[in-house]
Amino acid sequence: MSQAADRAAGRAAMGRERFDVIVIGGGHAGCEAAAAAARVGAAALLITQKRETIGAMSCNPAIGGLAKGTLVREVDALDGLMGRIADGAGIQFRVLNRSKGPAVRGPRAQQDRALYRAAMQAALDAQPNLTIREGTGAVLGDGESIPAPRVVLTTGTFLRGLIHIGERQIPAGRVGDAPATGLALTLERLGFRLGRLKTGTPPRLDGRTIDWAALEAQEGDEPPEPFSFLTAAITRAQVPCHITATGPEGHDLIRRNLARSPIYSGAIESRGPRYCPSIEDKVVRFADRSSHQIFLEPEGLTDHTVYPNGISTALPEDVQRALVATIPGLERAAVLRPGYASSTTTWTRAS
């Protein structure tokens, strides 16, 4: 009898459900961790707040990029899911830095959010040895305790998460989803050192209100280059992105309202990632520049939502709308959802 069969028989004999590995969080990392554990024969349990948001792309609707594209291919080489699913849900593929050496090239694929989420959920549902439950920890909200010798936390922005939009603060892991507060308190009680990490996202725009004719189109590569070594060719229809930029009027608007941004008002006491600066940071740090490039990225083949990559912001909603209106091609663009900064808990072992 195999080790996996031995474990299954032991669980059955005990008369209660037991798992070898529990993964908490159904984002990119959690999906890969749960699937990897199940692939090697472990009885794995994936716990997530909402089953329907497993595989949801909370921020940028793209996979890969500089350095990150290499990581996706490494995950694929270990039989991970992301590369294969991105190849099936991708709607524009580009290799960044193609004119430079192979060591610095970065494969990147714009994704259809709905297709990616559905494909990830289908892959996990089809994975033997994997169970999915809704909850927020190994002790669930209803008090049920689920034992396991190993627990993997992949909580992303949810761990005692806080959303900042101007002067407003909203406890949330992302828009519409509650934070994992109890889990953060448990880590603190166990002696872990907690800190804070800041990231952000731009406002979402209604593509039907954008002046596309005034903008430069950016086509994908032809032929598109897959992520996965198992993908023979990309067969899905590809779409263009478009390019625009901020200007002096928008920069002046940002400077006049810096005190209303939680990034500069002192409302956020956390460190931000160097690779994802807000538009406020760009205007302050690079004061000599009169413009910053923006890539208008579609979020799906049947979705009118557009992601303006390059203007991540936590400014108040009225300032965000005014800023968008200063950008060429976006003068009459409708803001579907404001951008925000997300401050979340991180942890390390106590020294």
C-alpha cells in the first residue's frame, strides 16, 4: 500500500476528516500550494472565504512581466497550474525587453479575468486529494476545528487588511471582501512579529467612454509565446492594449492634494513595494518628469472594464476623477471603481 493510501486508511479508521496539509487563502499562491500538496499524494484542504473568488485576480489583470514571467515558467517546470491556465485565458501576449539579452526578457500575458478564474477553479475541482472549504482559518467561523500537521498561510492582502481611499479607511482584504482579522490576532498571540505592507491599485474605467481613436494601440506579439512548456500554441483571439500618459495639469492636481493622500498624510504606516509605486510617489520622486506612461489594459473579452496600468493611487475619489479627466483619451472616461491603497499585516518569527 502506498503512503497516500496509508494516510487515507488512517483517516477513515479514525472516523473523522483529517488532512495532511491545510492551505489558507485561494489566491495565486494558495492555489499552487494546495494543488502541489495534492499532486504528491497529501490530503490537502484549501480554505477560502468565498469559493467563487478562488483564482480571482485582485489587482493587475496580467500574468508575468519582468522577473515575474520567469517565476511563472519556474512554477510551470514544477508542474504548477499558473502557466497553463494563463495560456488558455490570455488575450494579449508580449515578451518585454525582447531587444535585450535573454536574461532580462520577461514574458507577460494580459488575462481575461473571468476565464482565468473559471479555469483555476475547474483545475482545483479536478485535482485528486484536494478538498475546498469556505472559512478563514483552521478553526472556522462556526467554531469547527480542523486538525493538520502542516498549515500554509497564503493570505495576501487579507491579513487584517485595510483599504485607504483619501481620508476613508475600510477594513477589507480587497473591495467587497472582509479582512482576516482573527488570524492576525492568533499569529500575534503565538509570538510572531507583525508588520505592515502597502500596495495599491488604480481606478477602473469604463472602456465604452474612452476615446480610443486618440490613443496609440499596442499590439501583442505575433505569434504569441506561451508560458507553459506543455502549451503547443495560443489559439484564443488576441486584443490590443493602448498607451497614453499623464501630463503637467494632472501632476499639479496631485501636488495640490498630496495632504489628502494617505500615502503622504501619515495615515498609512507601512512599507510599499519598490516595483509598484503610486502616481503620487512618481510625481514626488521624479519631479523633473512632465509625464508618466499609462497602459490601458482590457480586463476581458466581454468585459468593458479597463485597467489603467500606471496610475495606482489612494487619492480621494473626487481627485481621482479630476485626474483621469486630464489624461489624453480619458477626458470623458467614467470611473467604475476608485483606486485605493491596501495596507496589510505581515509577520516574521520573533527574534
